[in-house]
Amino acid sequence: MTMYKRVKIKKGDTVKVIAGGNKGKTGTVMQVIRRDDRVLVENVNIVTKHVKPSPANPQGGIEKKEAPIHISNVMVVDGGGDATRVGRRRGDDGKLVRYSKKSDQPLN
């Protein structure tokens, strides 16, 4: 059984790209790929893919789609629109709650 690192970014989070060719763009996380430490972010890191004709797509052609980017190149955006680090602490009900270390506010 392979153990993966705990990641602080979840599906549905709004993130900002902090490094690479897409630096400064923001988007919503569509998928977290823990095995490779990568995330798929909506409308970020768009690549062109050539598609062979198939029964489902008889024409084939060229399609644009998002490619995964390394999780270290993105930061969670808090309610104020600032990129922030993520912490975890016990909430009032005893459950772990993620919070913004910059604004000290809980994350959705």
C-alpha cells in the first residue's frame, strides 16, 4: 500500500498560480492527483491535444484542455482574494477546520 502526502488543497478550492508560465492566473481546482502531487485547475495551463478519429468523435481534430500543474506552484486564495498558506485547527464543534494563515479566517 502506497502512502501519499497529505495535501492542503482540495477539489473546489480557488487557487492562484505562483510560479511558471501561468503565474498570476486563478482558477478552481477540478481534480487533485495525490500520486503525482499535481492539481488540475480550471482554465489554467491549457494545452493543445491532437485527437484521432474514433466512433465517438468521427472527425477527430485538435482540442484544448487543461494539463495538471505541480501542487507547489499553486496557493489557496482566501475570502479576501489573497494567496495564503493553509492551517488546520479544531473548530467549535471539535472537527478539524482549514483556515487562512494570512487572514486567520476559516476556508469554506
